[in-house]
Amino acid sequence: MNRREITRMVIPRNEHPKPQFERDTWRCLNGEWDFEIDNGRSGLERGMECAAYKYAEKITVPFCPESRLSGLEHKDFMYGVWYRREEELSKEEISGKVFLNFGAVDYECFVYVNGIFCGSHKGGYVSFKVDITKAVKEGANLIAVNAIDDTRDPMIPSGKQSDRFGSYRCLYTRTTGIWQTVWLEFTPESYIESVKFDTSVEDETVTVEAKVVTGNDVKMPFKVNITYDGAYVGGFTADAATGIIRRTVKLSEKHLWEVGKGGIYDVELKLIGESHEDVVKSYFGLRSIRLSRKGFYINEKPVFQRLILDQGFYPDGIYTAPTDEALAHDIDMCMDMGFNGARLHEKIFEERFLYHADRKGYLVWGEYPNWGLDHTDPMAIYSILPEWLEEIKRDYNHPSIIGWCPFNETWDKHNQRQYDDLIRDIYLVTKAADPYRPCIDTSGNFHTITDIFDVHDYLQDPETMKAHYDTVLETGKLYNRFDVDGPTVRHGDNSGRQDHKGEPVMLTEFGGIKWTADMASENCDTVSWGYGKNIESHEELMARFKGLVDALLDNPFMLGFCYTQLTDVEQEQNGLYTYRREPKFDAAWVKSVVGRKAACEE
């Protein structure tokens, strides 16, 4: 067994967390940390950032304290938690800049090194870094992290985390504190801060926009080398003195990023100083997106989006996959059943997942975990906008991301309707930050301004489903279940809440057919939850699944669908796989139903 294999056994999730911005000069800090719950949020007063304080427990990072893999399984509400770890640093490592990075910490995070406050971050889902250069020293360094959270706070977005002690319906076990990789990164005083790629299939070019911090160096060369499958296909050298470098490169070989195949160009970025150089490895995909009422085109080929609803929960890790292989396996499970992508639902997925999606040619929609946030309050914009923009910036370069969706099902709260200007303004900001991808303002309901008019409909009768959505073929008017159902809708009278204005159409939640081993039990409804409770046999379920899928594939106005869901999640028992990733159905049969050509692809 070599050293790398031994390291993988000792340190969980020790693969590099940012494959699209990777340095060799990094150190994974996953593994054992001191841990203590601080529900009174008095830890700073008690000196929990210092070495003298005796912590009560140990935790395995990056797994949240609610999870089995953390070693704790604390299931009750935690309003504050502390982590502490000692780390040895060499004179060489601290000779330049030292950054402490976090994949994600839910919700607000405060960082201390050797008792010195170094920085903070608000938002439970995106990666961030803290400059700890001035606080570190050669030898032992004490790192302390305080995280505070409140799932019941209407100004804190929490996604599908339960606001009760236990899970219920489609809300599940909470995640508190650190839930993605923690790592140190060492750079020279002059270093590469970020990079952005914009590609043109027609021109066979990539525009590289890099931001660098030049430190004390006045003039520094910045080099870019682009390769495909090891062969050099383009690059440039520029002066980095301005801090922003933007160049368009003509690629000598054209390799399109394609659905189900992938295809990525590798990039080496190099900032050369007087005594040191900073090297970052990255990549991009060459592909185009075009949306019309009659088609969603990738590289000018119509693609029907056969999506699965993926909530990114794991039985032992909750929000955190136990291994990197588990992330890739989730994508393979979908593709084995004929799906070509997913809605990454009510959660910002880690970058390793997007890396695997990029490699495999798997389509994904980037969403925000807006549930828990009071979208009827104009002040909610301060809770969503900063982190939403961070997400768009973090994931902009991933070719697998084909659209953005900041809100999902903005039902009324406290007898108040959604604040339409909030929904509209976030859409407009999204389009300003990324004009190249479509944006759905609020998936399912209630649309204000949107590129795709998507609907959610868990109707269980295939013939009725077909009749409803075939009306657009005859009348040009999309069936609107809110107008039809009126006051019978469970959230009140929603008639007239949204109006289809001819936008492209997708059904982005449907099915959700419940099937579990306890279907025959008298207590079935109390131990599990899903749609289609009148199913009496496996054969009946398969017939219903095929009927619903056929109704959508055969409708030329449908540009795609999203089936609920990939796996069971705790008590929600309507996955195509169990929570432990065991198939409930023959994958080849599902693929034969899902994978046939859709009307809009003709």
C-alpha cells in the first residue's frame, strides 16, 4: 500500500475540492477536530478559540454533527457549534500567503487562528476562503471555527432541512456547521485570484479573463497553456501588471462538449514572479446553448431534457457524500436509467459533483436552497442575493450547468403572497451576472419573469396528464392547474397567479410515485410518504410511470421533464432507487421508457 492509499484511508474526502481551480500547494484538514455545541452562543466569552479551553467531544470533518459519519449523530437543534484543531506549519509554507478554505459551513462562520479573529462568512452552501497570513507562525498553529445557525429563522435559507425535531413529509435531517472539505492553501505574495472562461463554438475560441494579485512585483508575465487530451491547442503570455488579464484564444482543434460524452480542455495558468511562481490547473468545455419556444439546443442540436430530481442527501453523511466515488456513482445511476441530467434540488452541490458532471456530459440546473426563507418579505433579498451571486461566480465555468433557478415553489407564507419584486429582481440580477444561460425565476410557481415557463404537476393519471398538456397543441394556451383548481389548491385560491406568455415549457416536477417495501403494511402511510398511494402492484406502478413519461415525450411543446426523484430520502419513499442506492426497477427497462426520442427532437 503506497502513501497516497494510506492517506485516503486516514483522511476522509481528501481529494482536491476545487478541480476547476487546483493548486498543488494545499493541505487537506479533514479528519478529527475538537467539537462542542454552544447553544448559548457564549463560546467567545468562555475562550473557546484558545488552547486552554477543554472541548467536550471529537468530530470527524467534513461530516456534519447530525450525521453518523461525524461520529456524533446529534439530531436536535444546534444554534452554535465550535471546532478546533492544531496544525504544524513550516517556515517555507508561511513565506507567502496562507489561506484557510471551506467548501461550505452552515450558516454563519467565524474563524480564529492562534486566538486572532481572521474573518467570517455568511451563507451555508458556497465555498469561501479566509486570509490567515498575519495570524500564522512557524510551528504549531491553533485553528478555531465557530458556526451559528437557526433553521427556524425566516431570514436564513435552509433548503429541505426540517424545522421540527424530526423529519416529516419532504423535509429531512438538518445540517449544522462544517459539511464540506476544509483545507489550507499556500501561495506566493503574488498569486492568481480567479479565472473565467467564455467560449464560442462558432468562432472556435475561448476568452480567458483572469484576476491576479501582484503584491510587490511591478511587472509579471502571466501564461496560459490550453491542451486537449494532452495536445497543445492554444495559449498566450500577457503582462499581469493591471491585475485583470483578458484575452481571446483561437483553438487549433475543435472538440465540442456533448451530452452524455463530455469533452473538456485542460488549462494551466501560471503567474511568474521574481522568485516564485503560482500555478493553477483548470478546465473548460466548448459548447453553446440556445433556447426557443420549440427547442432547447446544445451546439445547435435539439436536446430534450430528461432530468431527475436529485436532492443530494446520503443516509450516513446527510448533506455530504461519504466518498468522491459516491458523487460520481449518483450520476452513473441516472444515466443508466436513461436520464441525461438533473435538477440539483434545494441545495448547492459541491464542486466535485459538478466536476464529474462535466466529465460525463451530464446536464444540471444550478438551484438555490430558498425554502425556509420568507420570500414575502422584501428584506429577504439581503439573505439570498450575496450567496446566490457567489454561487453563480463559483460555478460559472462548468459546462454541465445549463441553467439557473434561484427559487422553487414560492408558496404563500403567513397569509401573505410572495413579494413579486424580490423574485423579479433576483431573475434580473442573474441575467446580468450570466446572460448566456436561461433562468427560471421560481420553479413551479409563481412566475413573474422567466425564460422557461416550468410547471410542477403530480397528477397520477396518464390519460388526464396527456389531455391537459395536449391542449396547448389545439388552443395555443398552456393548461394551468391553478386556474382550474382554484380554491381547492391546498395553499388557497391561486387562480390568476401566473400567466403563460408563450415562453418555452417544461414539466420540472412530476411522478413522485411512492413504492417501498412496506407498501402492503397497514402503517405504510405513517412510516413513509410519496404520491400515488393507490398503487397496488409493481406492474401497475410501471404502467403509470410509462404512461406519464410518454405523455410528455410525445408533446412537441415540451422541452423537457424532471421526474421526482433519484432516491428515497428518509421518509420520502418515491425514488427510483432506495436511500442506500439500491435500484427499485430494472435500469434497462426505465432507460427504454425515458430514453426514446422526444417529439421536440424530431
